Amino acid sequence: MKILITGGTGFVGQRLVKKLYQSGHEAVITTRNAQRARAKEDTQAHFVEWDYKNEDFPSGALEGIDGIINLMGENISNKRWSDSQKKKIYDSRVLATKKLVEACETTLSEPLDFFISGSAIGIYPANTDETLVETSPTASGFLPDVCKDWEAEALKITKTKRTVICRTGVVLGPESGALSKLLPLFKLGAGGPIGSGKMVMSWIHVEDLVKALITFSEGEKFQGIYNLVAPNPVPNKEFTKALAKAVHRPAIFPAPPFMLKLVFGEMSSIILDSQTIIPQKLNEEGFQFDHPEIYEALQDLT
């Protein structure tokens, strides 16, 4: 298949493109600077320039496309959440998806085989004792509202045989994401639990995330909303213990929550909030996680 990918030069996207080619597929990647992307990325993929803030989606990029995987979005942990950063987080997801869907609706003469679009577990309530699944109620607030609007734009597409919404948890990978920020501290023996360590992390190994995206693209039965999280969410204390064990260092320096709020501001919610989320639909439909347990996953990644 020929698959269009937005966000294909990002942490998850790069791994996805490589796996797609290994599986015999072809990728078209949108980017703000095609020349720079070609020089930087080691891939056979074709690059198409698109500045989502100032341009409509280039309709010519949809020619011959069988399906779309829409992963575009500003990294929510890049900077403190100023008003301008919040707008960038919102627009890079909601506005970009809106323009992509509009291009599909006006350009495509035949429906796509699939339209897979990102979202996040930030759509669910935080700091509740409930175990949350795909049918659980959504919350209100900055991140939940971003996710709800993001999903709403994706679900407007009619020129597709099926639509998949991916509510992704904390993605663990060696080069980027949460783990890359924590590893240097833990390797120095300076890591530790956050506060009481009771807040629950719903996480996924990056390879399982990529595997799920490819499974969605190849399997005609997959449609609707999916939680992309490992089947075993863990308290922060257990995550800390597993990471320290994986790098053979102690973890004895707890991080006070008020310090994180002071340093990161509102963005600290992505570290401090607790969510127990399970991948109910993936489990019911027989998806096999390669890294379902946190210690094994961290061993693999470190």
C-alpha cells in the first residue's frame, strides 16, 4: 500500500516509516522542509512540503494514496504551556487535521482504505480510582479539550472505508519522549519516585505502538476508538523501581510534586496526573503486545 503519514519525521513516525517499508509498503511524508528532511532522514519515503499554519493541504499529495496515518502534533512536553505554546499544541493537531480532512473530502474520488488519526489518553479524567476504557466518559480542561476537538475533526471524514482513533499513552522509547529525559538522572543514581509514587502511569513501548499502527492499517476489522497503552499500567513507584533496576542504579531521591509544579507550571500535569487505563478493545480483538510488562520493556529500551 501507499500510505500518507503526517508527523512522519517525529519520534514515532520515523520508526513507523521503517517498519512500513520492511512490510512492503510505501510512504509519503508531509514536512515543512522537504530538502532538510531528505538530508536528515535515512528512508526511501517521498516527502511533500506542507506548512499547515499558512497553507491548505496540497491535494496533489493524495494521488494514489491508499490510506492515511495522521500523527501530526507539537510535542506537549517541549516547553512550558504559555498561551502561544498552547495555541501551537492545539493548532498542530486540530487545525492540521481539519485541513487534511477537507482535502480528502474535496479531492478524493474513491474512499481511502483507512484513515488512522492520533489522539491521547489526556482525553480521560485524571486522578480517579476508576479503571478507564474506550467507552469511559471524557474530561474537560486544556488537554481533554484538545483531544476532543482533534478527534471531532478526524471523524468528519467520509471518504474512507474505516476510521481509527488512537488514544495513546506515555510512549517509552530510547531516543525521545519521557524516557530520554529520565535516563540521564537514573544512570547517575539521582532518580527517584515522585512524591508518594502512587500516581499511575499508562504507558506503551514505542515498538508496540508502531506494531499497532501497522496492524490497524493492514487489518480491515479495526475501526473506532482504541486505547494504545500496555495492558499493565503501573504506579510511579513501580516504574521508578523498574527503571533503576534496568540501569543497575539506586533510586532514592524522591521528587516533591510542588517542585515540579514550580519548574514546569501547568505542564507538570502530564507528570503528576494519575490515570489507570487499559486497552480493552485491543485485548478483545486479539492484539499481542511484545512488551506488556514495565520491567521487561525498560530492559529492552535501556
